[in-house]
Amino acid sequence: RLVEAQETRRKVDRLVGFEVSPVLWKMISRGLSAGRVQSVATRIVIERERERMAFLAADYWDLDLTIAATDGTTFEASLVEVDGRRVASGGDFSDEGRLVKDVLVLDELAATNLASRLAGSAVEVASVESKPYRRRPAAPFITSTFQQEAGRRLKLSATLAMHAAQGLYQKGYISYMRTDSTTLSDTALHAARTEVAERFGPEFLPDAPRTYEKKVRNAQEAHEAIRPAGTEMKTARQHGLTGVEAKVYDLIWKRTVASQMADAQLLRTRAEILAAEGTDDESTFRANGQVIVFPGFFRAYVEGKDDPSAALDDRDNPLPDLSEGDRPDCRTVEPIGHETKPPARYTDATLVRALEAAGIGRPSTYASIIDTIVNRGYVNRNRSQLIPTFTGLATNQLLERNFERLVDTGFTAKMEEE
């Protein structure tokens, strides 16, 4: 049935391509093409652009408090409540810029006036709460997660990442790089666990090998996860690799080894700071801290994030020693303005994730799908962002109006399930 599903996909590809493409030539421009997958991928990028075009920004303000603890250590706390009412944050506004929750919205004047009234006021630690937290390592790479992480960490497009991986595979350095399975062979598990014990110590090795469940729609599990080949986890330096191939191999090595390491153990602390207690300006500020108790797999690898401004999980951000009832010194109160942001444009990494989540394409096709929509002129790549062109917008509009089912994001996945 899987073979028949593949044959069906291929036939539908040809029917869509040969029958619909001539319509695009006549109505828009020669040289264009329609496709069961490429047209849906273009539509996904365009729908995100439409969301951005319809987006209306909302302004809101809060305060940052700089506090000096009794030991002289300074830390910052952000305003969360004024006189019992929660202060608005970005998540309290709709994409149309409307307030959707019953919260207090401070404008610049109100925030500035409040800051001046709170300046020099007494502050008190209302509560301190510490909770242990464990982080489990990410699963070994499959094609989609490899392409996403290569984009985040190495700034490689999906095509360049797969080209480097293809070279490593052909030279015998890694396992097959087109896969949707997170399973590691017994040989790989033994090699990874041996490497962890020798390189990091037995305390970094869990009692039993880790296994991971796959959650990819329509996964075939035809190959094992992407991992260093052979019976040993040799490093890029040991193999004598250089350039992009060395960076890609190093990424795969770290992810594979980390997947078989112990959990990272952290201690997260939240302190509530009360200012101007008992007045109409009574305000609650919150400070958050984190301390790594045991690094675990952080020693080998920490997964990147799509938001470049987001802090990685392996960063210590400790709060000073605080106790309920402490009265630290309030140094400064600064009003801070914010503006809600539209949804981020797709990058190669986030588009691959969207295609995978929707069940569109196979591990072997993600890179070629993105290449096709860029090379056909439907999408431009501006740095890492994928931005639809006028040609892409016009083509998508024509297809949506006349061939809606073919560009339905659920069509491909539903067809294969049937």
C-alpha cells in the first residue's frame, strides 16, 4: 500500500503539472508551473504574508525595576500588577490590535507617571518560590529536524544542508540522511553510550538506552535516524573533516551523543516584589532566575530556537539570595515601551516544520520543494526569510479560485491516508 501510495502521488503530480501549468502560461506568464506539493508550499508562505499584511500593531508599556539585594547584587524585575490588576503583555492583544482580555493597558504617559511616583519608594519581597525542573534531550535527527537545526545553527538553507549531508553519507561518515525515523540501531546506541561514559563520565549516562517515539504524520520509518556511521562515535577532527561538512557532521555527532545522555536538572526561582504597598500605586514586580544544578546533556548539545533573541536553555541566570520580607534597595524604575509583532515570515527551517506537520512532501523532497518555489520566482529568499513575489501571489490567487482542492493543505496528506 505504501508503494501504491507513492505511485498515486507521482500520477497526481503529473496530472496537476501537465494539466494546470498550461493554464498558468495562458493567464499569467510562460515558464510557470503548478504542482501538487509546490503550489501548496507557496500557498503556506502566502497565507503567512496575508496574516502579516492584516496585522495591526498595538502599543503597551510596563516598568523595569532595578533592585540591589542586601549583598549588593543587582537584578531586574518587570511590572506584572498595579493595584491588583494585571498589566497587559503582548499575548493580550489580537492580530487586529484589539485587547482581548480584561487587563490594565499602560500608555507612555501613565507608565512615566507611575515610574516617577514609584521612584525611591520602599520595596519588599512578597514571595520567593523555587522549583526543580528537568530537561530531556531532543531525539536524534530526522531529515526535517536536521534541516531546521542546520538553518538555525549553521545558517544553511535546506538545500545546502542536504548537499553537505549527501557528501558525508557517500563518503561513509553518516547514516542515510533522508529519514523520518528517530530510531537508533543497537550498534549506534552502544557507540553513543560508550562515548558518553568515556568523554563525560558515568554520571552523564542514563541507566538504560533512551528511545524516542516518532510523531511525524504519515511516517514510514524506513531508515534509522541520522547519526555518525560505524561502530564508534568518531568526531569530525578524528575523521579529518573540514569546512561545511565538518560543521554538519559535528552537529549530527552532538545531537546523537546528547540523545543518549542524562537529563539536565535546573532550579527555577520566581520572586514577587511589592512596591508602594498600601497605596493606590501598589505594584507587583516579578523576577525570574535559573540555575543549572546538573548539566546532563547540556555538556554536549543544546537545541537552537527559531527566535534569535530567545535565550538558550543552558544559560545560568541566578537571582541573589532572597527571602520573604526582605527589603532590598530600589535603584531605578524605568518605563519600557513595547509593540506587538506580526507573525514571523517563514524561513527554510520553519517552512520545513510546517510542511512536515501538515503531512506535505517526504523527507527526501523538503529541500527540493523550497528550491522549486524560489527558482520558479514564486518566493524570494531575503537573508533567511521567504517572501512571496507578485508572481507567486497572482499564481496562488488563480489556483485558489479555480483549483481550490489542489492547493488545499490537507489534500496531499488525506490522499495518502486514503
